[in-house]
Amino acid sequence: MKHIAFSFILISMLFCSCGSNTTKSEITAEMAYEGVSNYCHNAYDWSVAEENPSIMYVQMGEETDSAYQVVFRSYTGAFVNFYVDKVSGTTRMEECVPTLDVRNDAGTIDLFDYIKKNQ
């Protein structure tokens, strides 16, 4: 009986300790900007903005209690709004073409895939 009780305690301790060191730290505004900027520079062709850098940019948008908004503007005039969850780093993307009044869900990315590993 002692063997069963000891095993139960050991298993309980293992379950309680699992995941305590695996949680990701809270995302800062700087991390959100860096990750989205890195993603945009990898995913989009910036060569068209070499002579006129103001036609393409990444900038911070609004902030809520749970998310940061980071906005990418394309040389076409379209915008991609990135909504970065402050805890998980999951980033929802929404494409917007203001001249056509069109908004489309554009998927998700994990912000941690696009920020430096030392943060």
C-alpha cells in the first residue's frame, strides 16, 4: 500500500511541475513591432520602396488590454493589420483595402518565430 501511495505522490508532483518553465513571457510592444517587421520584410518585396521608402512601412497601431496592433502598409495602398496577443504571441492578420472597402482574414503567425531568440 505504501508503494501505491508513494507512486501516486510522485506522479502528482510530476504533473504539477510540468509546464511551469515552458510558458512564454509576456510580449512587449517592442517585441510585437520587431516580430511583425521581420515577418513583413521576409514576406513582402520591399525593392519597390527603395527609391521612396514612405510608400511601405510598419508602424504600431492601437493597444488593448490583451493585444497590440501593428500595421503594415503596402506600396499598393493596402494595409495588413497584425493583432498580437500579449500572452501567447499568436498573431492574427487582417488585410484591408480602404479604397475598395474590403477586409479579409489573412491567417495567423506565431510571433516567436520572427523575434530574436534572446528575448
